[in-house]
Amino acid sequence: MIKLSISFLITIIAILLVVLFIFMVYLLVQRQRESHFENARDRYIQNYSQLWYDYLFNKEHFSMVLVPRGRAQVEAIELIFSSYLKNIINEKVQCDIKQFSNQYLKKFYEKDLLSKRWSIRMNALYRIADLQIDELLIMCQEFEKTKISEEEYFQLLKIYSIFQSNLFMEKIKMPIVSYSESEYRRLFVLLEDDVFIRFFDDFNSWPANIQFAVIDTAPVKRNMQYIDQLKKLLSHDVAEINIRALKGLYEMGVIDEIESYIPFVTSDMWEARLMVAKVFKHVPLTYSYSYLEQLLQDENWWVRSQAAKTIVEDRYGIAKLQQFIESSNDQYAIEMAQEIAARKEENK
Amino acid sequence: MKIIDYGMLLFGGIILFYMLFVIVSYCAMFIIAMLDLRKSYRLDPSEYDDAHIDAFYSKPVSLLVPAYNEEVGVVDTVYSLLNLRYPQTEIIIINDGSTDQTLQTVIEHFQMKPISKIVRTNIPTKQIKQIYESEIYKNCILVDKENGGKADALNVGINVSQYPYFCSIDGDSILDEKSLLRVMKPIILSDGEVIAAGGNIRIANGAKMQYGSIYETQLPTNYLVIMQVIEYLRAFLMGRIALSKFNLVLIISGAFSVFSKKWAVEAGGYSTNIIGEDMELVVTIHRLIKEKKEKKRIEFVPDPVCWTEAPQTLGVLRNQRRRWHQGLFESLWKHKKMTLNPRYGKIGFISFPYFWLVECLGPIVELGGYIYIVIAFFLGKIYYEIALILLLLFVIYGVIFSIAAILFESWSMNTYPKKRELLRMILLAFTEIFWYRPLTLFWRCEGLIRFLLRKSDWGNMKRVGIAEKEKSQ
């Protein structure tokens, strides 16, 4: 039996070594092919990036030599387009890229969407969204009917949000998959304001992570119409929503009255007190000082620290803090006021 | 004579059974890792990176750099942190009472000025002497404190930090510019369900570097270091990826890991009375998760890379391995009640037994295997055959797995792109079972003995610098 085991183990080792040897040869061949691919890609970039620049920015005629022949050239074009799309906001350039991609790159991504490999399909979905290949929308809807992963469905939602917002709203109402707040933010940030504001209409019907993402996205859109929507949420029953609405309003940076915020000065949640101390940064100290003084003596370290920082931001802030240091008995608050005042002086 | 025969058979049987168990476990973990990496093979990572470079999608992180006598490497480490592509960070360098020029080097290089700052004591620590702030980089802070060890320095960093997540980085390590973005990915995408994440550690000896950026990777020339490169690749493919998939990770390297501050503080911070403080924190957090019955995870992320300096001499390597193993044993021993305890679920039933049997007690059995082979050589008879089987199992375990790891890493990540380097690693992997493996086994057993004797030392590694020639001035 032992003899058998020895020969068995030797056979196993021999087989494994042969398999590994074949894998190594495959790897070396693969590297060679990759190197050829990279050379072809780099050659295209070197030869045609100036032509691309002239076509996109100097309104020169489109040359047929720019049309990709093979995958390496597609990847080169992706790199050129991506560098423009990420760094330059120019509607004409975006439009030209979209037009070219629809005409000449579509067929490549169409094929990729049918690939058995998940990563290839994902890359195709990325490109359809980035290069705005709207002619593949129907294909994407067909693709949705197949067995796809959560990540692929997320990319489809992103594509719908860009090309067809009504379809996007329809899909997002169907809670097939739940995503993280950060992912929802990535979807919402692309929406037009008239679509995005619809999330506030029936706010309570959305799951919590969508609600949070909506509140967090609103200030990024920099549109005054969301101030009222966020202020309405200050009276919501859920504390987390109040706190996020306060944060959103702070980020909007426009505080037209302070009455709505005063109840949060005595909130049970320290996070709400912290946020209201931040909100008061956008309010003249004459209106907010009495509340900030109260917050400066808060039991929570972060609230005290924020209150002191808010006070010191004001033109008369340091003087107010000095006055507070001289008159207060609260040692913790005095220390905080001293530190913040000293840092302000150091940074002057 | 009969007793010797029975003894030898029993001894051989135990070792054979153990070796088969380890090989099967490693095979299973290797297959899981392969399937996992295969899924994302050729996926364009820039899509995620570009989207999350905006502070709107990420969370701020405090970067903690504990430094004890790190005058050689600390400046490059800080530069690598300044180079990070991440929207909001603060860098906190904690000088743990260094006796060399670490403090002066940092003060001069980053123009540090003393500031007054109140520090919240979330975790009790040794006293802070002075806090400095860089005049060039406002998000860079230096804390000078009394010597209290790495764990104490990290606890000071946690107290000083202002962000909800902190990342610990060794004072001699270099981060890839996208590594923080990628290690934070599971935390961001899980809405905080992942409360700690660790990145992949690679050996930087031989790499070309300037101002904290590795611009060319090169396989080192020192055989001892190459063996460590292979060892790291194998550990990463046959362990962490698979364990992480099932939330079973007990070790994420202290050289590069991110933790939720809230959970770390609740766990009491890093333990100052234990050698493996990084493992200890992970195990304590796992314990907390189970005791509070919360749905939280700790993950290992294969993609983000932290480059670190590996020991170049036998003496330093011996010291390191001894300490690692002692730390492992201490932590497992401290939490021994978690082993096979239903209260701790998979951690108690899979992780702990695996770490006890394979990682902790494994070196004794394996070393026993080597001893068996030597004895069998003198005793002759049937022992030759058992010894031969054992040797063949060592070949599978040491050589085949190593080569598979090298090739698979080369396919999925291609850290060392030159053909010659790949072949050199493969050739060296054939020699592992004859010198490197027995040596490390011996040192790990020494670690066990030191644990039993309750010996302890700080054993700070003597640095020569990751890339001497390109050292930032």
C-alpha cells in the first residue's frame, strides 16, 4: 500500500509539474501577446493623438485613419477619450465623442456584452456610460433580462439614468437589489434636477439608504430649490434624517432664518448639536452667539470644539472667545476656547 | 525495539495525517482565491478609482505612522502618504521616544512647528510630550511621546485623530498611490458593514523609488529576500483571500490596515502587553462583533499594495519570525475560549481551529517531519518508505504550491514582469524545502518556546532603507 502511495504521489507531483509547466508556457506566450497589443495601442496614440486633438478642438475634418482597426486601437481611443472627458468640460467635444463612439465603437461593445467573462461585460458597460453610446440602450435592456450580477445591474441603472431618466425612476422603484449609499449617490448625481427632485415628493416611501443618499446629493447639485426640501426634513421623525438634512443645509451654505435650527441646540443627539454648531458658521455671530456659547459648554467634546471653531471664524470671534474665557467657570469649555483661539492666532 | 517501531509508526502517521490535512486545506483556499481573482481579471479598475476620488463618495481617513528609530525610512513613508490619491486624509506621525534622529529628521524635513492641541483620551496611553504641525502640509501632524511601544504609539495616534477611520502604516512602508482608495472600497460599498480592511503586503527590497513612489519593481538579488517574496505571495493566495471571503480573517497586517475608530476604541485600542498587536485588535473586534451580535465584517483586499522592507540577514529574519509566532500564540491563547465555542460562530469553529492547528502548532509537526526523515535515514527498514512519502508531501506543500502561487500571481497581477525574474523565482522555489522552510520552522518553534517562557522584547528591525540609491534627500 505504501509503495502504491509513493508511486501515486510521484504521479501526482509529475502531473502537477507538467500542468504548471504548461501554465508557465501559456503565461510567457500571453505576455508576448500583451506586449504586441500594448505596442500597437501605444503606436496608435503616438500617431493619431494630434489628429484627434485637431478634430475635437480645432474643428478640423474627420479623417478615416482614426477609425479603429482592432482591439488595440479601440483601447487607444478609449484612453484618448477618457483623458478628455475627465479633464475638460466641453459640450461640443462630448458630442463629437458620443457621435464617434455610436458610429465606430458600438459594435465592439455589443460583442463584449455577449462575452462569457464578467469583467469584459463590465468594461463594456463602463464604456457605454462613459462614452454615452445611447444606440446600445435597447441592447442593454435585453441584456438586463439575462442572468446578470448586482454590479452589472448597477451599471445598467447608471446607463438608464444618463439616457432615459423615466426608465431609471421606474427601475429604482423596484427594489430588486439594494446598493450602498455611496453607490446611490453615484447614480443620483448624474440626474437632471427635474428628475432628482421627484425623490422628495414621496420621500418616506424610499428605503433608508436611498433617503440618505438623496439628502447627501442635494447640496452637491447646488440648486436653491433643495433648501426648502431639506428644511422640511428637519421636522422628520428619524433623527438620522434630521442630522443629514442639517449637514446638507450647512453644505448649501445659505441660512435664511435660524428659528428652524434652534431646537437642535438642545437636541438629545450630540451629532445634531454638532451639525447645528456647523450651520451657525453661515449665520452672523450677533444672531447665533448665545446658542454657540451654550454649545461651547456642551458635554460632548466634538460639539464644544465645533462651537469654538464656528465662533472663531467670525471677525469678532477671538474677542468673543477671550470674553468667554474670562467670564466662564467651565474648565473644559475654557480649555477648548483657549486652544481654538491660540490656533487661530498662530495661523494668522 | 518494538516500542521504537510503534513510536515511529505513530509519529509518522500523525505527521502524514497532518500534512494531508494542510495540503487539502491549502488546495481549497487556493481554488477559492483563483476563482475570486479570475472574476476580476482584466476588469478596468480605473472606473471605481476615478469615481471615488471625490470626497463626496468616500470617507476621511487618519493615517497613523508609528515610528521608533525609523530615521532611514520615515521620510519616504510620509512622502508616499502625501502622494496618495485620496480626497481627505490627515497624516499623524507618532515618534515613540526614538533614540536616533527620527524626530529631528521629520521636524526638519516637513518644517514642523509646535502647536497647542487638546487631545481626547479615548484610550489611556503614555504621555505626549509635544504635538507639531507641518508648515508645508497642514494635514501633517507629528506627535512626540514617551516610549511605550508600537501599540501605545498607535493608540496615541487614535486619540489625536479626528476622522472616523484610521489607517496604520509602518514607518518603513510605502503605499501605492491608489492603495488607500482601494482598501477603503469594501468599507464604502458596504455602508460601514465592513469595519476593518487590510491590504496586500509586498516586499520592496530592490524596487526603485523616489519621493515615496515605487516607479519600478525589481526582484531583489538576495536569495533570502526572494524566498520571502515567494512566501508572501503564497500566504496571500493560500489564506487571506479565501478566509476573507467567509469573514474568517484573524490577521490583517499592521503594516497597512484600516479600522473604524469607533470599533477600535470600543475594543480598547491596540494591546500594549502583547506582541502581535495587529492580530490582537482584529481578534478582539471579531469577539466584540459576536458578543454584540452585530452584522459586521473584516476583510482582506488583494488589490491595494503596501511595499515593505524585508529582512536581508538570517539574524534579523529569525528575530522577526520568532516574534510573529510568539504574537500569534499569545493572541490565540488569550482568546482560547473562542475556540470551538458556538457563541463565536464560524470564527470559533473554523478560524480558531485552523489557526491553532495549521498556523500555530503546524511548525512543531512539520519540524517533526524533518526530524523523522533524518531518523529514518539512520533506522532504515520500512521507515525509508514513510520518510519518502513525507518528503513527497513536503514537495507538494513547499514546491508545487509555491510555483503555483508565483505563476498565478504573475497571471493576475504581474508584479515582476520580466521573464528572467519569473524563472528565477520558480527555480528558487524548488530549493525551499531544503533550507528556507526548515529554518523558518525552527524559528517559529523558538517563538513558541519564548511564549511558554514568557520572554518578550521589542526587536525593532534594523533598517537599511527600501531603496538606498534613490533615497529622498
